[in-house]
Amino acid sequence: MGLKAFDKQMDAVLQEIGVMADEAVEAAALAAAKEAVKELRVTSPSRNGDYARGWGYKKDRTGRYTVYNKKYY
């Protein structure tokens, strides 16, 4: 195997690792947002439950997740 072929092979491997890392970060961020909403719903004060049920998350254009209260924001 020549040096150019090795270089192309390494580029392909590194690109695949980058894609896999991006997917893993995305999955972890989504899981964290879901877990935060779940925890907030359980621990929020509730007289009638509206505040506790109002928690949710959304993803913005940059790929970040924001946890917020839909009704009281």
C-alpha cells in the first residue's frame, strides 16, 4: 500500500469517527433534555399540576436543546 492510499484510508476512517462522535453527542444531548424534563415534572411545585406539566424541550437551529416551561415562559 502506497502512502497516498494510506492517507486516503486514514481520512475516510477519521471522517467516519467524526460522524459517529456527532451522532453520539446528539443522542446524549437529547437524552439529557428528556431526563431534565422528566425530573422537573416530578420536582416542580403543583397545586393543580399545570406548572409541572408545562415542561418541555426544543432544539434550535444550532442543534442545542433548551428545556423550558411552555406555559409559564
